[in-house]
Amino acid sequence: MMIKIKTQKVLATLALTAMATATLGSTYAATQIGTASVNNTTSFDTAIMWDESFPGTASGSVSGIVVTATVDPSLSMELSTGALDLGNLVAGVQATGTLDIEVGTNAANGLSITARSGSGWLTNTSDSSIQINDLTTDGVAESYKFLSAINATADSTIAGFTQTANLDTQINNNTTEHTIYTSNKPQQTNGLDDITFTVAATSNAQTAAGNYQDTITFTVTGNF
């Protein structure tokens, strides 16, 4: 009887050992054989695990590697001429001078162009108190205007692109930045014809004889 009991104990022990081995084998079916890492930092460290088989596989991964890039901003403006000659003004007849402007940018929110008069009007070069404008400071009201208009098909292929150029205003100060053009998305440089800018002057019978002049500053601003 004693031998039988001992034999049963041995068999039971062997069975438990086999079960434990099977359990351990299924739980720990892979072994770490290395580490996937990034040089000089431990935050990316991940175990490389082997499936303990021949033939077999081992694998590990590093995640969260950041890719960065920069596109430098670009902005350009080209005017077709550096001078606008209105010629001899005839009383009551509007005289005009025009130039074309081409712009380009990769600014995400487009760009704008402003024009500002240097003297605030056409000024007599011999007597700065004599001016051609719609004010009566010198006793005579005339007309001196800035105008703008779109002059070409849009240079942008981006959906939703819009451009506006519809200025038509009297010029009577040298501080206002008159917006002559705006766009809302990037656009390429293509030719020389995005915008037509016009200066228009009208004298009257009392406008003093002489030479008149103004200087205009054009400013382009990209909205990056």
C-alpha cells in the first residue's frame, strides 16, 4: 500500500511539472535579445523579441520619429514702369497714366498692395502751396485719383483663391495707405499683368499753369 501511494505522488508531481512547463512555455514564448533605440536617449527604447524558434523571427520597433521641413517664404512685386506722364492737362478733361503690377507669393493667406502719395496730391514744383486735388486749400478744387483693376486671369491654381482690385478714390493726403489689391492664398509669378494701377487728374480753368509732380510708394505685404 505504501508503494502505491508513493507511486501516485510521483505521478502527480510529474503531471504538475508538465503543466507548469506548458504554462510557462505559452506565457514566455519569446525572449528579449536586444533593444531598438535612438542614440543618446532612452525614451524611444523598445525590446527586440525573439520567438525562440529555429527557423524563427525576432523584431522590435522605434516609433515617434519626427520628420520636419521648412519652406522659406517668398514674396515679389514688379511694376511695369517707374514713371507716369499724364501729359498736358486740359481743363475739365481727365488725363490718366497707367502701370501694370505682377505679384507672387507662397504666403498661406495671400498678400496685399497699397499705394501712398508722397505729397498728398499733384504739387506745383515751383510753389508747393498750389495743388491739384479735390480740396480748396489753394482756392481751386480739381480731381486727383488712384484707381486699380484686375488685369489678368488668376495666377493661382489653389481652390478658393480670390483677388480683388477695385480702388477708386480721391487723393488728398500723404499718410493713407490705399489698398489697391488683395488676395487670399498663394499665387505664382506669371507675366506682368495681375493689376492695372491708374492715376487720373482733372484740372479746371483756374488751375495755375506750371509743372506738377507726385511720387507714389507701393508696398506689398505677404500674410504668412
